[in-house]
Amino acid sequence: MGKIYWDCDGVLRDFEMAVWGRRCGKWMQDVDGVDLYDYVDNNISLLETAPSLPYLDVVKRMHVWFGKSISILTCQPKEWIEPTRRWLHRRLANVPFDMKVVGASEDKVSLLGEGDILVDDHPRLVGCAKVVTVTWGYNKGLGGLRVSSMGDMIDLICAFYHKGAEYGKLGSGANVKG
Ligand SMILES: [Mg+2]
């Protein structure tokens, strides 16, 4: 059986709020006139202190529900990798996970095997085979398979592992167990 790969920023970690402090709705824009990468390099601790997105809680439950470890597939500059790993260790305490880092987001798709899917938010990956896009202001309206709510995320995970019936009517958060 294939597995679900999870992007980090925009899926599990709230990079947008950590960097801009608001939902700015634009992809990779400057921060107060400073290049995004320079800004993060100069405020590297934000990668560790960033809030999580609510989807993280659902993804963690995947381990409880189905006994699956969490496979992270992320694109990070070299200097961001260790702070990101520490963020994941803290946020996924007691949940087994592994983290693969690629040099470019487009490289993720070629790593997907038979039956795998990738949940990501990158506008350039919208509509790629095996990619499910988490909807944000910067990628909406581009089509593709989508997760736009917690209910959608629960549906996706349960449908992927073919055990949705155990969790009642899919998509209503009230039926989540774990
Ligand atoms: Mg992302």
C-alpha cells in the first residue's frame, strides 16, 4: 500500500503566520521589503517557534487510527533543515515520523511511488498527479484535488486507508475518534 507524504509549511507548520503574522494570501512575498529568505535567515528561530496548523492534529491522529508513521517531504534551504527538524520533533512528540528534504518542490513529485500521494500547498504543484493541495489564499482557484477544511482532511486520510466506516460519517469533525 502506498503512503501519504506531508509537506511541512502550509500543511503542518503555519509558516505564513510565523513570518508575516497574518494571512497575506500571496506566495513568497517580501517581508516589509526584505527578501523572504533573508528575513527567515535573520530570524531563524521563527522556524522553531512557528505555530502549527490545525491539520497537524488530524495528521497525528493518523498514527492512532491506522498505526501509520508520518512521512514528511519538505523543501528547505540547508540552514532551515535543523530548526525544522526540531520543530517537528517537538510538535510530533511520541509520533513516529521521518523527514525527507528536497532541493526544489518539483522534485517531490518524482519521489512518489506507486500508490503514494503528497499533501502540499505549493501553487506550482497544484494539479500534479498524486498531489492533493491544501487550499490557501495563494493557491485557490487553480483547480486540482483539494483539502479545504478539517473535514476534508479527515475524509482524505480515512479514504486513503479504506477504513472510513470506523469513524462514522466522514467529514463531520464530531465523528473523529482517537
Ligand atoms: Mg508548503
